[in-house]
Amino acid sequence: GTVDKKGDKKSGSNSKMKMLIIGGVLLCVLFVAAVCYEQFRPRVIATVGDQKIYLTDAMYDIYSTEAQYNSMSSLYQQIYGSDYWSTEVDEEGTTGAQQAKNDVLSAVEQRAVLCQEAANNNVVLTAEEKTAVAKQVTSAMENMTTKQKGMLGLSKGKITKVLEAQALADKYKKQLVDGYDIDDAAIKAKVSKKDNRQYDLQYYYVSTQTTDANNKTVAKSDAEKATLKQQMDELATKSATAKDFTKLLADGDKSGIEYQSKELVETDTDFLTKALLKQVKKMNNGEISTVLEGEDGYYLIKMENNNDSAAYDKACEDAVQKEEDSRFETDYQTLAATYGTEVNESQWNKIKLGNYTTK
């Protein structure tokens, strides 16, 4: 019979095409598999005792840290001319990104140590404490984008696991601290009541300064200051018979006068001049000053409470807390040394904080 050469050629071409397609598909599969493996494989960033710490165990800490400092980005730009991540935070030239990364690793390490100690001492979370964590998780996820919620380590289940571990670590830490024999009274006795006397002020303020064409702060004209002084004097007259000092300004007031309040502590020096501060501190409760001219503007001040104990109480709490923190840090370092921490530098060095959870 006759040989169909055209058919053979066509069949051969089809076979080659099939092989090319199959080869292409296999390459795609291998590429996707490689990408998926790189993306989803468990990455150990450290080992604490017998516990492996994966990147997913630190992701919520990374997210929280980035969210915190990115929210203050404009403030850092204004003060330092750069964002927190590139700002040098110490004399050694450590950047904010490096410091934050160190803090994340320390927090994860401490959580691991304290959770293992809690387990060794049969300390667990109660159902009520787990419910509180669940509410914390719900609140945290409300501020996350859909993309962030889809990242490894930022799922609801993983965040719950991390925050439950943190709650357990905090619970065990509190038990340690509560067991310290600390003389609170002796510590509080060293806190100065005089230096921490608090004066609660309500006041109206209007600036007597402006900026010139070179963006330099300069005084307003004498005519402008005279107008502002007259408006403040009118408020002072009004305040003498007003039932509510906080509501002296009319709705829609365009004068630039603002109502403010301040908890002035005895040692504060960033409010008014030294002479005016001395004058204000002599005011009686309920007394309203005349219009005072400070270096930056006019003030009309009412003394609400010239001897509030809040600042002193806070200073006492801080002093006790400082002693507790010092005792705990000493105990923790001894404890952590018994576990030992090995950082997987090859993996941890790949992490760059700043936009890791927002890229």
C-alpha cells in the first residue's frame, strides 16, 4: 500500500507540540512549586530551649511594631527629617529599623521562655482570660487590611495563638513579680511630694506670633497684638460672671483664641516664663487670673486644683514599677540563660522592618 507521508509528518508535529506543551506545563508547575515552597515553608528564626520559633510566631509582633511606628511617620519626618526606620536612635548609629527588629526578637524570646516556665509550673489561662484574648484579636483585626489578614502568621487562628501565649507569659510574669518582697512604702518615701505637686489649670490662649515669608517665627504687629489683648480682656470680664469657664467663646469664634487645659507639675519648665509660673502657682482654687502676656501669647488662666496628688501618685507607682522591672529583669536573664537562644541568622537577616507587613 501507499505510505501517507503527510499523515506521518502531521502526527510527528503533533507529538512534538504535545511534548513542548507538557514540558512547558511541567516547568510552570516546578516554578510555582518552588515559589510556594519558598513562600509557605516553615521558617525557623530561632530556637529557645527545645522550642523552635517560626517566622509566623513573630509576624504579629512585626505587624504591631510596623503599625505603631508608621502611625508616627509624619511626626518623625517633622522632627528628624526622616521616618523612624531610617532615623539613628543611638550614638552607635543603630537605625530605628534595627532597634525595632531587636525588640521584636527579644519579645518573642521572652514569651517563649515564660510560656515554657508557665507550663512547667502548671500555669494556664482560664476560660475568662481566653475570652478576653478573643476580644483583643477581634479588635486587632479590625485595623488590618484584607491583604494583611491573608499573610502567613496574621490569620485569626495564628494571632489568637500568639496573643494567648503572650497572655500566659504576662500571667506567669505577674506571679513572679507578686512574689517579690518589695517594700513599697520605703520606695514611695523617697519620692518628693514637693517636686511632684500638680496644678490643674483651665485657660484660654491666643498666639502673638506668626511666620514671615522665610517661614521664620516672628512677633505679630503691635496693632494685631492690641486687638488680641482687647479680645482676651473681654473674655476675662465675661469669666467673672460666667457659670462655666470652659464655654466663654461664642460658636464660630474667629479670633484664634483657644480653650485648653493643663496638668502642670511643679518641676515643669515648658509652660510660661519663670516669673509667670511663680505667679500662677500662688493662685487659689477657683481663682481666675488677669490676662497674662507670655513670650508666645496671651493667657487667661483658671486654677482648678492647686494641689492635685495625681502626679505624686503616678511617680510613686513608677518608682515601685521600676524596682519590680529591675528585679524581674535580673531573674529573667538568669532564667533565659538556662534555656539558651540560638538565632537562625540566615533567615532572620532576611527580614527588614518598615513595610514587611504592608508591602
